[in-house]
Amino acid sequence: MSNSIVIGAQWGDEGKGKIVDLLTEKTDIVVRAQGGNNAGHTVITDGNEYILHLIPSGILWPEKKCVIGNGVVMDPISFLEEIDGLAEKGIIVSPDNLIISTRAHLVMPFHREMDAYKEAAKGDGKIGTTKRGIGPTYGDKVDRIGFRLHDLIGDPVAFAERLHKRVSDCNPLFESVGMEPLDAEAIGKELLSAAERLTPFAADTVDYLHSAIKEGKSLLFEGAQGTYLDIDQGTYPYVTSSNTTSAGACTGSGVPPQKIDRVVGVTKAYTTRVGEGPFPTQNDTLADQFHKMGREFGATTGRKRRCGWLDLVLVRYASMVNGFDDLAITILDGLDDCEEIPVCTHYELDGEKLRLPPASAKDFERVTPVYEKLPGWNSDTTKIENYDDLPENARNYLTFIEKETDTRVSMVGVGPSRDQTIIR
């Protein structure tokens, strides 16, 4: 059986949840390896919409196993709320279908407050964080003062002592800007109560995954966010705090690179972005069109997504750094009404033509997109089931993407539902 990674080729929100859900049918185990509940994966099946944050999309498939790996930062309270929310929709999450790495770091209440404190302090220099404590949690992880799941469930006394110390260190900062101090005693009680429900889920996920590989089971790694939110490869500093590229799936799960057989890149047929940062192909007219249709609002924050034409400079570089074997193009139907479709193939910067994005965010802000205009198909694609039945101009559009990125298109989304995906 093969092991695959699904990675976003843009700034997140590419529709990875739908592609993961589709591929899960022929997979045994679905793994989250990085990020936290700042991610939002939306899956629509049988007329029901599920928005998942920490829990892998594979949870919607009976008999599949899901894993939250060591690279994930987990908010214990939000995690339990997500479990309860799924239960209300008839999806039962238990240790029988989900396990969590004891090495996973915990998002603590003071991390969320620190997120808000730091973002407010930046003023006009804010980076657009979701204010869910993800950055401060990864910061504490790197600073070697973080809390891991085994700390919470293993030694309650030592956990409470460390918690009181961290809260007492943070409160003066919060109070200095008029924020309310945190109550370490109340936080401790809430977290230790959560520990009782979390303990059965805790496991050595590295051992579990390696054993599964030896047994011939297949793994599917569900990327969170997208390539350009990667802490190293993204539009720094307007990025998240983890490695969102394919290599992050290995470090965040303990599964080595030679065990990976396929990397699938996911990109919309156009481009979107939530939050601050450069966006060369942004087009407000296109954004207004989508927003009026009720489309392109963030699954996690509800914020309006910024929208623009497809940027192949981004997808080209994403294919390079992730090693995409193939591409899944989502929401092709979003362009159904376009008479003409501009596609960015290069940037211009100070008279120089660029085929790859610049490293500097300041340079990124200054680039001018170079477009090639392709004819639209101006017809409804939402009911098409076979690739060859797509309008000729739609197929030409996909062929153009393949040529510019040197990556084959293997899946095409023509609607939000699970069955509205064309497998080529």
C-alpha cells in the first residue's frame, strides 16, 4: 500500500480537506502532523457540512484510524469541544478511531492571551494571526519551556507547579497593556479535568505508524495551511509557525521520507488568501463576485478571503519544494462565468523577469504580475463527471497549468460535494 501527503500549494484554504476525504476511501490511516486548531478543513458529504480543525478529515469515514502526530500543537479544551460538536452530528470520536502523540505540545490559555497581546502590540505591523495561541506555543516549544501531552496526563502535581510559574510570568505583561490577569488555579482545574478524557487517546504514535507500515497499511498525511504559510518557505513574516510543506509531514509524524510514495499538491483554479501579507494577483472585483455568491469565507475565522487570479509563480515554486507528483485543482467551477481568465506566469521586479517568488516580503509587495489571458468556457461544469467532458477551454486551462508547473493534473473539483471531483 502507498503512503501519500496532501499539501496546499497556496496560502491555505485550497480545499485540502475535500481531497483528503476523497483519498481516504483507499487509505487505512489519516495523519495530521503539524499546525493546530488555526486550520479549518471543510468537507461536504451527503448534504452535510463538517468543519474540522484539529481532527483529521478521515474521522468521517467509519473503520478508518486517525492520528494527531508529535508536530501538532493541541488545545485540549478546543479538541474536546470539537469531539462534542462532531458527536452532535452523529460522528463518534474515540480512542478506537483516533490517537494523539504524547509528544504533541499543548496550546495553553496563556498562549492564546499572549497571541492577542503580541498582535495588538504590533499595531500596523500585524501579521494576521488567528489569535489561537499557535505561534506562542511553537515559540515555547523551540524555547524548550513548552507543555506536552505527557506532562498533562503523567504528573498532575508537577504540571500544576509549572503552570503556576508560567502564568505568574505572563500576567505582568498582560496587565501592562490593560488585559485581565489569568487565574492559574482555575486554568489548572479545567486542564486536569480535560486530562481525564484525553488520557485514553494518548499513545506513542511513532511506534504505531511504523508498525502499521510494516503490516502493509497505507497512510495519508493531511497538510494544514499551505506552502506559503510555511515558516521557512512562505511569505515570511506573514506565515504560520510550523513547516507546512511536505517535509513537515515527516518530522511531525516520525515517518521517514523514504516511506513516502506520493505527494499531491492542492490549488484552487484561482488564488485566495486570509490575513495580511503580499498578494500580487489580488483582484477586488473577483473577490466581490465570490463574496456575493456566499463563497470564500475562512472556515476557522469567518473572515472574508482576499481573492485573485491564479498565480503560477506560486504553484511552480510549491511544486519544487514539496516534490508534487500531481496536482488537484479545486473550484474550477468558480471560473465558469468568466469570458476571459488572466493567469500570472511571471513577476517583474525592477525590470527583471522572475519565474519564482522573491525571498523578501518587501520585494514581494513590489512585484508586478505578468499575465497571459486565456479564453474562458462560460458554461456550467458542476455536473460533469469525466475529464474529457469538460469544455475544451477548461481542459486547455488545465493543460496550461500542467505545462507551466511541470506537474500533472490528476483531480479536478467542480463543486463542494465529495462526488463533485473528477478523477483523471
